[in-house]
Amino acid sequence: MQHGFSTKWWWGGHCQPNVVTFNTLIKGFCAIGNNTAAIQLIGKMEANGCELNIFTYSTIIDSLGKDTLVDQAKNLFAEMIGRGIAPNVVTYTSLIQGVCNIGNWKEATRLLNEMASQGIFPDVFIFSVLIDALCKEGRVVQAKSVVQIMVQIGIEPDTITYSSLMDGHCLRGEMDEAKRVFDLMVAKGSMVNVQSCNILINGYCKQKKIDKAYKIFKEMPLRGLVPNTVTYNTLIDGFYKVGRLEEAEKLFSEMQDCGQLPDVQTYCIILDGLCNSQQLSEAIEMLREMVGNKLKPDIVAYNTIIEGLCKAGEVQSAKDLFSGLSPVAYNIKSIVGYEPPSMALYIRGSTVVDNRT
């Protein structure tokens, strides 16, 4: 992609670009991730006597933050202030989200305080971004303090806010606390959505509390919510992990009956469950079904089968399957009817080694 930019085509029509023209182009470049060209346009604007405005800077700062180019975003933010252009809530939101994307919640908190000192009051979105960053860092206590501040200044936490807090508790294994947040969402009305249910279900599954996870799943239709592929994948994996294979298979059938199409991850979960229970014939059959449903098995699927075969002592079968993955060996169409991509594995004796690590 060419990063340079020329305005000479404007001159042929004797039409001078204005700030709207430049800002539109800047937005376009940022939309396709070409931050370099967007920044270069700042110089073009000055050369053509166009006055930069808050939209110019906020657009590029937002794009840089999303690409985790936070230092560049902060430099541009400082340049903007140096030019006497005061940041607004959009500018601060973009910068706060950027520093949160790299896990720098301390800088996010500093910016939030700076924002308030400038008389710019944060909205629920900014608070939710900060709460999510704190929770991902395991700082749930600080996140809850931010929620209290929100309420004190009259900003009502929304579904995203509470879902982030719930996820933070789940990541720490604090399922009772996560459930309290979920119950609070229920008590406040229609705040619970499919994603928030998925967060709680996943938390319970990670703790091998599959019955509690399944209870949330069964309550979803009562709340007018339709479980999605992520919901089913999480529960199916949970049932396999605790050795309840029949219930996992039943849920897989129910998933399809309800119109939720299995994806590649669904099949990888089932392959892993079948291989771990030494049901290799069923796993190979599931691989065939996957191909029959026009889904291309990825390297995770093949690695799972190869590992299962090796654990069962079927090293030669694993080697045959591996050979089909090699670009210089025969293919495995005879096994599953599909020629997979090459893989970065090799077999040394009876051990499968992954060269990617």
C-alpha cells in the first residue's frame, strides 16, 4: 500500500481542498488502517492553509489507539493541546481505550482524573472501558470502586459494565461474586443478554461446576434469550471435561435441532472430548462429518486426532495421518475425503512434536 499522498489532482480542477475534504480523507485512511497516510495529511493541511480541528486529531488518535500505537497517539494528543485545541470527551475516550488495550490501567485512571479536572465528564462507555481493563488485570476490587464512583456521580452502569465486572470475578474463580453481579443485572430488569449468560456459563465450566452452568443455560429461554454457538460450545466442552459424554453428545444434537450450526471450534471440542475418552473411531467419523458439512478442519483438529492416536499407541496411524498433512507426502483424502493444509509438526519416534513452540 502506498503511504505517500498527492493533492495535484485537485489543482487540475482549480478546486482547493478544505478542512472537510482533508478530514474525510483522514477518516478514510484510518478506516483501512493506514495511519501513516493519515498523519501525512496533517502536514498537507498546514501546507494548504487548512486549520486542523478536534475531529482531525480525534480521528487519528482513535485509529492509533485501536492499533495499540499508544505512544504515537499520546504524542499527537500532546501536539493537539500544544496547538491550543482542547480535547473533548471523544478524544479522551479514544486515548483511554488505547492505553487500556495495552493493559495500562494506571495511565487510564490518570487520564480519567485529568479529564474530570478539565470539566469534561466521562460517560458510561469510558467507565466501562476502564472497568474492563482493570478486570482483565485481575484488579476486581479497583473495578468495583470505579462502579461505585459511577453510581455516586449519577452514571448508571449498563450491561457491558456489569458483564465486565462479572467476567473479572470469573477469571479469578470467584463464582459466588460473579453470580451476585448476574443477579443484580436480573433485578435491574432486562440487562442480561446472551453474552452475559455466556460469561457466567464459561466461568462455571472452568470451575467444573457444570450443573450450575447448565441451569443458567436452561433459564435463557425464560428470559427471552436464544443460546448461540458460543453458548453451546462452552457447555459441550464443559460436559466433556467432566466426563459426561452422553450429555455432551445430546447437547450437540440439540444445538443442531435448534438451528445453531456447529462451527470449526464445535467440532474441535468434540474431537478433543472423543480422543480423551479413547473413542478414536468416533473421532474419525466426526472428522468426516465435519468435512461433509463443508467445514474445513484446521490444524487444531488434526493435531487433536494425531495426539489421540499416539496416546492410544496407534503411532503408525498417527504417522499416516501426519504424512497426509505434509506437502511432499501423500494426502489423506482416503481417510476423510479432504486434503488439509500443511502443518509444522514432525514425528520423532513415537512422539508428536509441535515445532511452532
